[in-house]
Amino acid sequence: MARAFAKSFYHSKEWAKVREAALIRDGYICARCGRVADDVHHIIHLTPENIGDPRVTMSLDNLECLCRECHMREHAEDKADGIRRQHGLDTVKMPKYHFDADGYLVEDTPR
């Protein structure tokens, strides 16, 4: 279920078009398990800070098609990561990403 800040985005005609384009691109196949994809997942998750950035919200490079089970698993892992961070148990550094000048998603390089 969409969080409150993203509800209007997920009900927009623009999102419906991009969502359908992602499903067609991937042949309605889950990128993780190969079953029928029901959902389109934002690789860089939507936040109140980036909801207005089309490079995050609408870029096909930031979308992957997932079946409902894989999508639910993805977000369950996110919640678990949040709990680990909250309790100081996150010892693994997660890579950060950005979009380059050509619109490709690339991993940040450490400075």
C-alpha cells in the first residue's frame, strides 16, 4: 500500500503510463523469480524528498517488474534493515546511487 505522501502520484495517469511501459518492456515477467509480474518497483525508493523528481519516479531505469511475493519480500527486507539501523546493528555499508548525465543509474564512488 502506498504511503500517504505518494498516493496522488500512484493514482496519476502519468504513473499508469510509465508502469505499463515497464511491464511491457519486461514482458510482464518478475525480474527476480520469473513468474508473472504484478507490480512495478522503484529501485531507488520514493521518499517525501524525491517524490517530485521524475528521474526517480518516472525513469524506466529506476523501475523493475516484480511479482507480488517478491515485491512484498523486498519491502519486508527494507523494514528489517530499518529495524537493524534503529538498533545500531547495521554493519554493512549499502551502496548509494545517482543518475548520470545520460539518465543511467550508477553507483556512487567513494571519495
